[in-house]
Amino acid sequence: MKLFKNILLFAVAATFASCETDVETPQLGNITEFVAPVIGQCSDVIVNADNSKEETVIFTWTPADFGLPIQVLYTVYLTNGTTNAVLGTSNTTSYSISKGDFNGVVINSLGVNANEKVSISAYVTAEVYGTSAYQPIASAQSNNFTVSTYAAALKWLHLCGEFNAWTIASAPIFWETTGGSNIYECMVDFSLPADATPTMAGRSYFKVTAEQNWAGANWGYNFLTPSWPGGNTEQADSNLSLDVDKKCIGAISVNTAVMTIDLELIGNSIGLVGTFNNWGETPDAKFVYDAVSSTWKTEPVTLEDGAEIKLRVDSDWAKNWGVSGAGNPSSAVAGGIDLDGGDNYKVATGGTYVAVLHANRTPYVLELVAQ
């Protein structure tokens, strides 16, 4: 009797196994039979300060056909000569973008100057959502249409986290790289205050905010996709985080067009070095991060006429900042010099100065404040 039961169980199991293997999975047809989308006619676009926020540019196209009722991801591209730029993505057969953001893509991704009129075209690709097994299929280029750009004002964001004791009312500001780029960059000391109580030891938690209050938009890993390991460690309020056990100074880049955030941990200290300390024979003048003013400052340093200086990380030359030529005056910080090259900066007039680093904008700016 026991043997009969075992044989019966085996037969039932075999029947279920047979049923599982007999189920057919729907397959996409031959890729040569896929039908690409067809993008509609595009009208000329004029962007200015008055319409950049209120008006939109809309692209439409016919649906792609992959032979099955599947979800399709469409990507809209702009083309200027041989240069292509992603404008945005959609799961429908249309895409809408503000004229201000459109202006930013044309200037920052297609290399068009502000206040210029240029002829460009567009196209759209379609791909099976959720898999890379099939190459995207693309529409033909649209008609050529003209775009009149304008010089957009810089926008800004804020950071708030354990590094500034979650003090949202004075959350440090950081600026867009260029007007309309939707890319914001800054360098911050994320080290934990002595009284910090992080959820996980050695991790510094933070968020990106649109304003210096929690009523405005704020983004953690549920809205911004971090590019570094552990950036989305599960934690209350979806705060972003990074490991500060070995390096605490991080350069971040936020792209609000595609909602991503990148991070480069660069070291533990930034110092001023130059002829005043015989290029490192005595300790560099260390910068201390001030989250309230969103700047880095040294103690007073005495510099002679013609003294040459640079900035570097961890008293090493692997990461350093200098100027281009004799130094370009900053258009953003009065009296500042753009750190946009690798040359030493020569101090014209000797004296005692506090060196101030504005690392919340592009390029970084060095300011020498006389004492």
C-alpha cells in the first residue's frame, strides 16, 4: 500500500511539472516587422524671460508597434548637426516640456549660445519597457524648426541633513551650473557633528530641498536616483546617505531633468598651499566648511606681494584647483577669482587674508578677504 501511494504522488507531481512546461510564453515577432513611431510636425520655438515658465513645447508621434500589447518607453531627442541630446521620456505618444527647460537643453546639451536663433530637428525612439533585449526603434527626423534661445537666470537648490543638524531654515544653497541646465553642483563636508545620532553608525543622511523649509519640494532616494553604493539605504523619510568613515568631503551633482544625483567622495580636508608655506613644508591652511554661509573658510593667512597659491585636498596634489592664466574675475562673487584652471594664482597685494572658497557654484570661486 505504501508503494502504491508513492507511485501515485510521483504521477501527480509529474502531471503538474508537465503542465508548467507546456505553458507558452508570448514572444515578440521578428524585429524587422516592428513599426517605428512617426513624429509629428514641429513648430518654431521662441523662448524669453516672459514665457519660459508658463508656456510649453509639445511633441507628438504615432505609437510604435512591437506586435504585442506591451508597455513602450519613448525617448525624445533633439538634433543640431551631428549633435544629439535627450529631451525627455514618456510612456504615452506625447511629451511636454516647459520652454525654460527646453531652452536649457538646447543651450547646454546642443551647444547653442544664449540669445541665438538656430535650426534643429527632433526624433523619437521606442523600446520595450523593462528590458534591454531589443534595440530601440527610431522615427525619422522631424522637419527642421527654429529655436530662439535666451540667457536664463541661474536657479538653485538646498541641502539639509545631519551635517548641518537638519537645520532647514539655514540649509546651504547651491547653484545651477549654467542657466537652464537643470544640473546643480556643490562640494560639502558631510562629516557628522559630535552630537549626531544617525540611524546607522558612520553614515551621514541628507536630502535635497527646493526651499529652506519642509513645505516646499524635497527629494530623497524615493525621487532622486543615487549613483553610489548605499545611497538608498532603507531609512525613515527616504533620506539619501553616504559612508563618511574614510572620506567625508563629497562633491555632488543633481540633475533634476532626469532626477538623478551623483557623488564623488574626494577626501577629508581642503587646504590653501603656496609660497607662504613653501608649498607644503609647513601645514596647509585648512578650510573649514560653514553650512550656514555655504562656504569654506581658512584662519587668517599672511601673504606677501606676488605670493602664489593653490587649493588641494588632503595635502596632496592628486586633487587640486588653480586658475586659468592670471585668473578670471568671478561674475558671481564680487572680488572673487574663478578656479577654472591649473595655474597658480598670484596675489597682487600682500596682506593678511581669510581665504573663502565658494564651492556651491560652477566654477568654484576663491575670495581673499582682507583682515
